Amino acid sequence: PAPAAPPAATPTSVSAGPDSEEIPLTRLRQAIGRRMVESKTTVPHFYVTTEIDMAPALALRKEVNAALPDELKVSVNDMIVKAAALALRDYPNLNAAFAGDKIIRHQSINVGSAVAVEGGLTTVVQKNTDTSTLSKVAGDNRAMIARAREGKVRPDDVEGGTFTVSNLGGFDVDHFIAIINPPEAAILAIGSAREVPVVKDGQLAVGTRMKATLSADHRVTDGAEAAKYMQHFKELLETPMRLLV
């Protein structure tokens, strides 16, 4: 038998008092609310977190950008997006969607980046991310993010996503958990790269570490597979020359 539909969420009745202000919801905020309620009430989320040594990736970025003009420089997020895409090649269940009695695995890997815009957020999608060069990933994302923030987003900028990266590292966030963007099967939440005390060969030292958390759909994948994906993602950022091959 088909599973019963979850009960519709009923908003709590709240009256604006003399010290309150009523702000009508924008269409964007209404859409975000509908999609996030749908995701959290119909998708069985589970979460896997890992900590990554970002010193090698930051050193490579500095070296690469020294030889590039400003309009071609690579961001840390570009490297994360590229690493996420390469890792998806080996774990296609995370580049997929749940469709009732089947799983749809996407042949293309199109990684979206969540972007804060006026009154909410949107997701711009870089196409064929695993086969694109790092400089193309950077150029595409820079152009799409600029259009999104200027209110000039194009339909192709936001369509076709198969996996999403949500990066709050620029806001001094240690760690957070993201809500899956339906119909995708997973989303990767990225915190800040921080200098922290670490133990190397039994000695205390200073290292640069970043936490990343995968939210995954338990109808499509399981903990062991998600953990292996995160291991591979971590390895790519800790040996970042592989992002340039």
C-alpha cells in the first residue's frame, strides 16, 4: 500500500501586538518555506561529519592564483565544489534522486552552490563539474553568483542541479547541518577553515582544519556509503593537486 501522506503543517496563530511588526512573505521566502518543510517532513535525513586538513588546499590556491588575473582567481569554495564532484564519480547514489519505487542516478554531475540573496537564498548550478577544469568551475560560479546577487539570474543558472554545496565558511561558522534540496539525495555543509591545535607525531602543533557535514537521504544511501564518500572528499582536498588533473 502507498504510504500515507504526512499531515500538512499548520502555521501557529500569532497576533501582532503593539510592539510587533507584520512583514509579508516574499514569493522567494514562501518558496523556501514550502520546499524546506517538504524536505524535512518527507525525506529521512541522516548526517556524517568529517574534519579536513585544509593547509595543502590553501597553499595550492595561493600558488595557482599568483599566476592568474583577478577575474580567473580560484576561491576555496571552487576547490570544495570540484572535490565534491570528483568524489561523486565513485558514489553515484549521492548524485541521484528518490523516485518512489526506484532510484534515478544522474549521468551528469552538476554541483550547485547555495547563494545568499536579498530576502533569502538561491542555488546556482555549475554543469558537468567533474569534467570541468578548476578555472572553468571558478569562472562559471563567479558569473552566476554575481547575476544572482544583482537579481539577473538566468533560468540555466539554477536548473539541472544533482548535488548541492552550502558553504558558510565566510561567516565564521564552525559547523552546521544543511537541509537537503529536493529532489537531490544529498547536500554538503561547509564550515570555516580555522587555525586550531592539532597533534602531529605525538607533538602539539597548529593546523588549519575545516569541518564538513553531509546530509543524505536514507531512502537512497546508507551511513557506510556516505562515510566513504566523505573520506574520498577529504582525501581530494588534502591532496589537492588531484583537483587540477
